[in-house]
Amino acid sequence: MPATYEPISTQTLTSAVADVFFTSIPQIYTDLVLVMVGGCAANSGIGFRVNGSNANMYSTTFVEGITSATSFRYSVQNWLRIGYNASWGAGLGQTAFMNFQNYSNTTTYKSVLSRVGTIEMNCAGASVGTIHTTGAISSINIMTSNGNSYNIGTTFTLYGIKAA
Amino acid sequence: MPQFPSQSSASDIWSLTDVSRAIQGQNWPIVVQTAYESIATTVVGASPALTVTFNSIPSTYKHLQIRAIALSNSDSVPVLLRFNSDSGSNYSWHTLNGQGSVAGSGGGTSASSVILTLNANRGLNASYPWAYVVDILDYTDTNKYKTVRALHGADYNGSGEINLTSGNWRNTAAVSTITLSMASSGFNQYSSFALYGIKG
């Protein structure tokens, strides 16, 4: 059986920045997995845009647990936020895990399944987002809701998974 | 020059001299060594499929993972997950979901399948893919019932649902067949289901 789940690129911040980019993503995989571990300068929603587009083509549904379970939705957004209350704060102990399903196909909208854990907000969450484009994803711009920077030491690792 | 392996192979042992020559010659092959392997993939064609089946699953892995997107003309027909063609009342499942404005939960015991994508009018859609990442743990262990965890859902830009689901098949047999099915309507064209094995 062909081995897969290959690391494409890893970035570890040596200076605080508000935007992190993965560009020229190879189109040879079926799914992408993006793993983020770290924190932000101050409490910030985290998420991304694809292919450099800030069009209103992103939407997300969340379920989160703080002391009870709650759900929220963002529709018609110009970026895809993966946590509602599950934002990132100071430190480096927060995680985010995103699955970009069938990112390279050109026939369907793109779905993103995410998990976020944030000790700063005492919150765990999961979300599903839709990118309303049939275009293949060739770049990802990771960003924050308020322009706050990701902390030094925050890591971003992109993997590719190829179906046989 | 040494004969460089064209693909990953644990039996290929390179000397330091070989490595040095490869670097100097800019002739460095792609060597993939992961514990995650693609087993099989089904992409639905022009005719909708009521059932997607993975047969003869190798028993050489520790865990299995299904990664999928699904489209359907019906938003009210559940997606059922079964093992080894067992449709007896041998399953249980529970889910935590977010519907946008409220969080909900559901489940079933002595069920005839693990149910994924349950809720009427919040199920699959013809335009927006429902995404799945489903883990089947210790699927060859004949001392345990089999457990499933799944993260799945779809956002329809104003409706939709995210789910965290757990499931159980009360059988100690190794899983050799997995079936995903809809009782009617079926999975539309471009629905894609990929099965992977994870080594222990």
C-alpha cells in the first residue's frame, strides 16, 4: 500500500507575525492537514483565507464547550474563522487542527473540519467550514481576527494525504 | 554511483558515501517513511450510489481512518456505518452537534448501525459537501468490541451542522468490511471515500 501523510512544510516563528503563508501547495494530494501549536499576542480569533481571496465566500458552524455546550455560525465571511469562543491567547499552549478535504478537486466547494483547544479561553471546539469556490486550493494565509500577531515559537505544519 | 531506491523501502541501506554522493549530485530521491498508508478509494460516478463498501481490508494495521466528502439530493436520509455486513442490533452511538444557534446531542443503543449524519433537514446536500474524518480503532483486536470516533459535518452558509460522534460495534471479530450506506437517494457524483491504514 502506498505510504502517505507527508509533511509539506513547517514554519516556526522566530518573530511575531500576524500572517503566515503556505504558497505553491502541491496539487498531488487529496487532503491537507494543518497543525498549529502556539499562541497570540492577545486573545484573537484564528483562521485563514485561501488563494489570496478576501471575497465573501467563507462560512463556518461551530460547537464549543466551556462550561456547557454552545453553537454558533458565521455566514458570508471574507475569511474562515475556525473558533468562535475558542480563540487563542498568550503563551504557546494552544492547538488547532484543520482538515482540508479534497482541496485539489475543481468540481466541489471545499470543506474544512477543524478542532481548537485553548487553555487561555478554557474552551474546546470543533467546526466545519465551507469555502464557496470550486477552485483548487494552492495557497493558505493563516491570520487572526484582529491583526494580532502569532507568538514567537508558534509552529505551523502542513501535511498532504494522497488517496490511492 | 549507488542504485538509489525509487521509492520508500526499509530494506535499502545507504552508506555515508552513498548519501554524500547523492547530495553532491543533487540526485536526492523522495523517500517516504510514514505509518499511514492509503488502502482504497471510491469516487462515485454519474449514477448515485446507495452503498460504498470497502472489502478485504488488510489486517496489517493498528487503526483505520476514512476521509470523505459526500453529496446527496436528500437532506433527510441518514448515513449508516456498518462492519462485516452486520445489520443486527449490535451497535450504539452518541453524538454532540452544533446547529449554528443551539448545541444538541443524540444517540442510539441496540441500533442496526452507527448513524452518521442523522438529523432530518440538516443532512447531506447536493451542492455543499458533507465532510468526514472517521477513525476505527484497534480494528483487528479480537479481544475488544470495536469503537469509532468521527468528526463530520457541513456548513451551508446559513444552515448546517458539525458533529462529534462516537460509536461501538459489540463484536470482537476483526473488521474486514466497512459499509457506508443511505437507504434511498444515495451519494451523488463526486462523493469521495478514502480508506487509510495506520500502523501501530
